[in-house]
Amino acid sequence: MTDLFFKNVRLSVADAVDVQVRDGRILQIGSGVHAPADVLVEDGGGALLLPGLVEGHTHLDKTNWDSPWYVNEVGPLLTDRIDNERAWRASSGHDAASHARALALAFLREGTTRIRSHVDVDTDAGLRHLDGVHAIRDELAGRVEIQTVAFPQSGLLVRPGTAQLLDQALAEGADVLGGLDPSAIDRDPAQSLDVLFGLATKHGKPVDIHLHEPGELGAFTLDLILDRVQALGMQGKVVISHAFCLGGVDAKRLDGLLKRLATLDVALLTTAPPSRPVPPLRACREAGVTIFGGNDGIRDTWTPYGSPDMLARAMMIGLRNDLRRDDEVQWAFDCVSAAAARACGFEHYGLVPGARADLVLVDASCVAEAVVTRKPRRLVISGGVIVARNGQDAIA
């Protein structure tokens, strides 16, 4: 059923409101809304109403979410982790589809209705992992909206044939083109970015580039990326994921880069890791740069950490950026809601008439309390359908 009526819910500390949902969209929201006679009525009991949460950056294809514990003995370098993962997945027969499904449904139970997932494309596995995630994307359509990013995890130029596979991935339905450390991994940033943006332009796809490169090296690469965004008119179509370099340059350099990012409408993704420099959220907001959040990997060969609870990730973003006031914690929530939807291009989002009815009920007095206490989601609605109650699936 995609026609529902929710009474006695709150948008903040204000008085309760009612929400009418018709054909999977919010029709009315406010006080004094009357329930039609023929729809299911849910009493929110004064709970806080949140929009469906958004995971802006994860790797559904890598997770071991529903598997026995993976014993991590990998080396400390980025290339160690890349090589180890590729070898382990080949030897273990890791099935991207089943693991992606388990994690996507775990996200849904915690109130996340939209996910951007980077998926490995390389010359060992070809499009096998992408095909698996696409199968789950199709199966769960209507419950979880999944965007896929064709991601060259092992590098682009350093593994000949990868560009052709990315070309094929975009032709076969990948939503976004991914990239990885054009200087540190490919060692030829100009050529790497020319190939990457050439493919994006050919297919008319947005771009999301992992940029782990630190300090001035990363800032140099970032400037090259922004040059191409400007030359190709790709404003609003590019995301820089991680952007650790922005936490490791001096104030003048940071200010210049943030101004370019804002002018070219290039968004930043942060996972707020405690072990790396991160883009300063406050400075990004003041400069007008869209910054949003994601988990990155969740229980995979890279890391034993991570959780499909985006309120927990919002709390980590708040902690990493020293956000203490209630209105500042709201900024962290924005990173896993409206800002993430905007940066990823998820349409019809929010608690407004006409938006897709992706709703989450939480027993909290305000958004800041919801982020910090992370209480169980009383109810999760996706596209007007009740999909979870109290952390349990509500539909088969």
C-alpha cells in the first residue's frame, strides 16, 4: 500500500503534525490534515519524523556483512589493501550479490532508503561484481534506491584494459563513473583524468573520484580535476570523495580550493575517519561547498568497522568536526540526509509535498537527540510502503 496517513508526528520540537501519503508521495503535511476514510492510519505517538536517510558512499560489493568474521592481517599501505582484497575475492569466490543484498536490507531497517555504492571494476573480475550489485538494485527497487559507481579500485592506467571495462560498465547501466588517485596510483594525473572525463563525457555520466592523496599532492590533483570540470562544463556533476588533502594544506591554500569547489558546484564526501585529515565541515559550509557523508567500507577486507546506521555516521561526523551545539549537530544530520541527496542527485527528497514518501520515525525530542542517542527506528517507510518496524523487516 502506498496510500497512508500518519498522525501525531513531529518535525522538530514543535507541535505535532499529520502527513498524508498518496501514490508513494507526500500529499500534505501539517496540522489539521484529515485522514481519508479508505487509508491505513498510523499513530506516531509524538515521535520525531525524519526523511529517509541517505548513504552517500559505501561499497556494497565488498562487504562480509552476513559472513563469518574475516581475520584481517593486511599490510599498512593502500596498495597492500587493494592487492589483498583482489586476491581474496578471487580465491574465496566472494559473491557480491548476496552480500550486497544483506547489507542493503540492513541499511533499510535503520532508515536508509537511498544508497550510492562504488563497485569494483578491474581486469581480474571484469564486471562480475557490478552485475551482482545491479541484480540487487533491480530486486530491491521500490524499497531501496541504489546508485552504482563503476569504480577502478586497482587503478585505471596502471591496469591496461580497465578503461574499456569502465566504458562497458557505463553502457550497461552504471549510474556514475568512479576514479582513484590519479597521481599516487596512476602516476600520470593528466592522462588519467583525460581518460576518465572522456568516458564521462561520452556517456553523459557524473563523476565521483576517490582522492586519498595527502597535502599538496592531493591539492595539485584536485586543481587538475577542477580544471576539467570547468573546461567541460560539468558543474554540479562531480564529487570528490575523502579529499584528505583539504585537511592538510595551509589556510590560504584551503580557502582558494574551497572557493573553486563552490564556484564549480563540486561536492565533497567525508567519512570523518579519526585517523586521517579531513575536509573541515565548518569551513566548507561557510564557503558554500556541499559536503555530505558516508561509511565507505563496512566489515570487509579493508576494515572491521562500519555500520549501516547513518545516524551513527552523522554522530562520527559531528565528533570529528567538534560539533556540539544542537544546531551544529543538525549540520551533521544534513550530511546524511538533504546534502547527500543533493550531491548524489537523488530526486524528490525531503519532508515536503511532492517528495517521495521516505520517512523514518524515531523516539527523540529533536534531530540532535536522534543523532546522539541513535534509538531504534520505530517505523521506516519507503515510497509510501512500511518496510520496517522496530528494526525488523515489515515486508517479505
